[in-house]
Amino acid sequence: MKTARVAAVTLMGHKHMQRGVPCEDYSLAVQRNNVSCVVVSDGAGGKEYTHARYGSKITCETVAQLLTDHFDALYNENREAAVKNLIMAAIHTNMAAAIEEFNLDSLERLSCTLVFCAIKDRRVMCGHIGDGLIVRVSASGLSPITMPQNGERASSTYFVTASHAADYMRFVKLTTDDLHGIALMTDGVQDLVYDEASGLVRPVIAKMVDTLKGGRDVCEKEINLILEKYVVGASNVSDDASFGILLLEDTPSPVPDKLPKTEDAFPRGGSDTFKDLQMEWLPKVKKAKNVIINAGATKPILEKTDPEIVASDKKEDHQTKPSEDKIEEYEEKRKVGDGFVLGIIIGILLSAVILFAVYMVLS
């Protein structure tokens, strides 16, 4: 079994230094119960997010404890939505204590992003809400596991405090096969090492991950110097920066000098847009909804092949006539069954219509 090492570093950006504002990023790297885990979080900027630095700390500590204490339960659960909802519920539960402690008027005061990864034996779990980046490092190169999640404006993103935060979470399960390491970062680092237009991760990330070969103390000192010189020190308005690493020992590293430094941008724009796709399917969905709702409206109450109705010792054309009580019993069963299925289908369709309506309002 491959042994994992972990490290994490957070630095305050010049923007906060100049304003006398505390660092709003937080990062955590822990190993417990045979689980190696790294979590980073970026507290939301803006006057309305008065206690975002506490939100990022609470988020990292909550998720790290969940992943190290209950890795098996989370990884083995096949209902992804249930896992995401539980993680968000745990974060909000622990944030409630901060609301009481600081007498806050809303959960949004604690807004922050979330990026995490945990490894146990050959199993890997990653999760992500908001901007920031998770990068897979292997002998063959670098590739994003999850990409930044921005809104209509590049400066906007999604936070763990959103009412439907679980819907925005990207949750990925994989294995350590062909894996050398994983790098996690907030947008303060992401902006300088990732080209969103082409999906290219800069080769420097491979070098940063390999600093952990010298041990955690050496790694965190080197990462601190790199961030201080090339990230935080690169601008007078630099943001807070957090960087986390999980490294698998005795696995081959990529050769940074052989990694691509440029790539063509992904196709953007054109006539194929998601909004147009929604408009194309809306009338089809409405028509299908009517078909589904009316399905079975003319369905016979009793089927000829029902074993309780058809006499087994008589020919098919000599059917035993059911009693009126039996007919009422079967009619009631059919109504209950049809109603249950119909309720589920209508619920799904209404949810789709509501989501579409929200999207159209926000677009």
C-alpha cells in the first residue's frame, strides 16, 4: 500500500495587509485513522461577509474531521446527493455555534469556498464548492480534477453558505492508480498557475508537489517561500493564498521540463449554448408532462390474467366474475399505486421547471 504525505500553507495577501484586514483563507493537513486529508477554504471578500475568516476555519475543521473519522461511510455510500447533503449539514451545524457566539444576523456572514481531498489505502475522495482548483499529478502529466466554479462574473463564485450549496458541490471518487500527488489551492494561487481558457496547469505545480519528498517541515517552508515570492509578492493587490499537497511515496514524478507550457483554448461561444438547449427542450418537456400525467387514464380496472380473478381450472373465455368488493379493492390499489408514481414524476418535472425558471431570471 502506498504511503501518503500531507502539507498545507496559507499566506495573507497584500490586499488585506494594506487594508488591515485579517487573512480570510484557511488550510488544514491532517493524518488520522489511516486517512490523509487536506482541506483549503477561501473566505468571501466584501463588507457583507464580516466573519468569513471564521467560516473558512470552521469549514476546514469540520470537513477534515468528517473525512478522517468517517472515510469508509462517505466513500462507500452510493447516494452521492446524500453524501453532499451530509457534508453541508455538518458545516452549517458547526457554523450555528459561531452565529450564536458572534450574534450574527445570517449564515452568509460566514461565507467561504471549499476544496478538499482525502486518501485511505487506494481510495481517494475529492470535493469542491466555488473557485479554486484540484490538480491530479501523475508521471504522465498534470490535469484538473475539478475546475474553478465562477458565476456570470469572473469575480463571483459559490459558497458553502448558499441555501442549495450541496447542488453546487463537485464530488469525485477515484483511486491512487497512476497517481503521484494531488494539489489543492484557493484562487489566490489558481489565478497564476491555471489557464482556464485551455485547461492547462502550469508545470510549476509538479515542482511544488515534489517539495513534500523532503518531509512536511521542509515542504511547508519551501511552499511558503514560493507563495511569498511569486504569488503574494507578485502584486500589491494580491489575494490571500492557500496551497495543499497530498503526495504518494515511491511513485514516479512527471518531468516538469517535458510538460506542455501552452495549449489551444477550448472552443467558446458559437450557436450551441446551454440557454438555447433549455429553450429547445422546454416545449418537449411540457408535452411529455401532459402525456405522463394522463398515462393510464383509460387503463382497465382489472386485468384478465390476474390470478385472483381468473379461475385456474376453466378456459380463458369462461372468466369468473369478480365480486363488487374485489373490484373496489383492486381499484383502490391501482389508485394508490398510480398516485405514488405520478407524484414522483410530477415532482421531478416541477423541480426541472423551477430550476429553469430560476436560471432564466438570473440569466
